[in-house]
Amino acid sequence: MTTIHKTPRLHAGLNGTAESDFPTTALDKQVGGNHYVNLKIQPIEVTYQTFGYMGVKASIYTKVNKYLTREKGTEEENLEKAKHCLELLIEFHKKEQQE
């Protein structure tokens, strides 16, 4: 069974406002662990700040391919992780369209 951690955290959300509650964005959840959701700023957020949307898009493309082709873990967990990555990309795309 796939575990999806949903951790409340206070952060500047993708819409630029402070958020604290259970998942309102893909940044607030994690499939198969909680090592990213417990950080003040997640690696994908650093990628966005450093390389912009195209950097995030390239990173997500790589991650999705990794999850779809790897043999580690279960097929369901890998599919959930790939889906979560795409949810992140959609949110960053929406943020880019707003700016």
C-alpha cells in the first residue's frame, strides 16, 4: 500500500500567500515518506528560484521518467510518485501563468 504523507506546514504558497493547513498544494504532500514536506523550503522550490519554470519542468521530466522505469518499490507507489511530480509541475505552471 502506498503511503501519502500530508503534513501541515507554514510556507509562502505558490499563490504568494502564507498558508498553514493540510494540503492545499502539491508541496504539502509526499508519497512514500516525509523528508521533503518537513523542510522549510523543498528542493523543487530551490530549483524554481534558481532556474525558473523551465528548470522545474526539466527536473520533473527527469523524475517522472525515473519513477516510470525503476524497479525499486511497488508499481503503485512509483505511479503515485510520478503523478505527484506532475501535480507539482501543474502548480508551477499555473504560478508562471499568473506572473
